[in-house]
Amino acid sequence: MTYTAPSSVTTGDLIKASRWNTDLVDNIIHLHDRPKGHLIYVPSSLINATTGTFIDADNTNLKITQTIESENVLLIATLTGRGAFSFRMDGTTYADNHLNGSGLGVHGVQNNGVDTSVVVLGYFSGITAGISHYFTLQLAQNTVSSGDGRIIADYPVSMFLIEV
């Protein structure tokens, strides 16, 4: 079901069931039924990257495939690790080239070389609607600080996607 702009009413207008259902009920259903994807994965071994080039963290277990009905998606991942993190959509990495948090790319960066909780946030707009897209978590070595990029084993990684 798609969003329908509500009709204009003035004081004294009678709102019949068909108008109520289109303007209110159908739009509430649209908000509730927007495509969403969610996964939780606990890696059994360390996932790491030893260069500043983004790689898929796990192309099987850390990937959400979703048919998108609108053009905008919000993607969030939480994990324990360090390094630079991004998302790949349909084969294209959406990350800042600097890997240091100063640019406008879609990514999360943990700079101090210590494993900690990391949140990665991505907003994708202008997506082709009506077809299936895939979103994969990526990681790289943070070139600003020493050490590899990594996701710690035995700690859950969560990914959540919702159309906005």
C-alpha cells in the first residue's frame, strides 16, 4: 500500500467512510507495513581487515536483501570492534574516502584502536523503487590510528533497515 496525500477539508465538511479510510486508515497501514529488515548474527571468529580498503564483513550473514517500495532507506548496524565501517548497496560502497569521520560518507569510525561498541548509520536516498536491493556491512582498517579493522567474535552484530 502506498501513501496518499490527505484531502483538504473545511469546518462543517462531512467525512464519509471512504474518505476516512483513504486519508487516515490506509496511510497508517502504509506507515506500519513499510518494508523493514532485521538480523542478529554472532560471529564465531574474528572478522578483520588489514588495509584501508573496505571489504564485506560477511556477505552471507551480515547482508539484508529487501524489495524497496519508496526511494529512502535508513540502515543501522551495531557491533563490537574497531576500525572504519560502511555499508555496500547493490555492489557499491557508500563510504568517505578519508576513513576519519571528517567527510560526508555513510560510515562509522572508531579511532582509538580499542575494541568498543560501534554504531554505523546510513541513509540512502534516490533508490530505485519496486525492486530488490541488498545491503552489506563493510569494514576497513582505520588509516588514522594503528591496528586492524575488526569485528569481535562471540559478540552480536545487529543490522536494521527501514524505509523512511
